[in-house]
Amino acid sequence: MQTIVTIVQISLGFAALLAIARAIKGPDIVDRIVAVDLILLLLAAGVGAEAATSGSELYSAIAIVVALIAFVGTVLVARFVEWRDVA
């Protein structure tokens, strides 16, 4: 089980690096928003994988909070972009 979780976490880390590159490169604000949302959701998935390994309820709560923050942040920024017509 530990080997599978390690492989999952390495894969999530690699995906996060690609998302960080997209967030830096852009080219516009919508791409950066989606990349930051993806980074937060990958973080939540990594914490969830650690929760599966350790069995701690604290990691599960942290994963849920990070996912909710990512969702709410993305919705707020999307409304702002729509309001400002930046895209």
C-alpha cells in the first residue's frame, strides 16, 4: 500500500510542477486561474492519499478544507473576470 501511495504522490507532484509552469507562462488570466485551481486540487489529492496511508482524520479534514477553498476561490475569480470582462 505504501508503494502505491508513494507512486501516486510522485505523480501528483509532477502534475503540480506542470500546473505551476502553466500558471507562470499564462498566456492570459483564465489559464492562470485554472492552473492555480488545479494546483490546489492536486494538493488536496496528495493530502487525501496521505490520509489513506495514515488513517488520520486530520488529513481528511485538511483535504476537504483545501478543496473547498479552491472551489470558492475559483468561483469568486471567475465572477470577477466575468464582471470585469478581462478574458
